[in-house]
Amino acid sequence: MNPWYENLQKPPLTPPGWVFGPVWTVLYLMIALSIFLFLRSSRGNVEVWIYIILGVHMIANFAWSGLFFGLESLPWALVDILILDATLLILVVNFWGVNKASSILLWPYTLWVLFATYLNAAYVVLN
């Protein structure tokens, strides 16, 4: 882990560093399967704004690590993860209407991101 991160005040429930690799591996597989099922079930009838939301979501997902660990900017990482939360909830709801399994596959990811939002907010407050 990053030495800067190691020196931060940790909020309650902060998991050990080794948890993140396996969790994200499983979540990314579930996300990929979810998107595949959604796109296959929609048969090309996806409104453009869903693609935009999905794109914004994926950009926010990948940007978070750079903001938090790379730039060491807890407040900007929090703004980013709130965008991640909002776009993810929009995707979960809209995937449900096309393919329920594609939505359900996003539920563990949603719980993890909401937990990460708690941690990120707590880091901002504590540090």
C-alpha cells in the first residue's frame, strides 16, 4: 500500500489491504457479465443516455483510485465516488427493466461502492 495511505487516520470498519484485490476481481467479472446480459437483452434498443451514464460511471470508477491514491485528494475522490453512486443507482434501476439478472449482478457492487463511500467520507472527516 501507499505510505501516504498507511499514515491516514482509518475509519471504523476499514478492511485490510489484501481484501481489495479479490473483491474487485469478483466485482469486475460481475459488472462485465451484467453489461453483457443487459446489452444482449436490449437487442440494440438502448437509449443513448444509458450509454452516456454507463460511460460516466466507468470513467468515475477508474478515476477514483487516481484521485484518492495518486493525487491524494480525499475531497475530490469523495466527489467522484458520489458520481459513481448516482450513476450506479441509475444503471441498477434501468438494467432491471431490461434484464433483471443484469441488475441483480450489480447489487454486490452497489453495496461495496456505498461502503467505499462511507469510508471515503470518513477519511475526509478524519484527515
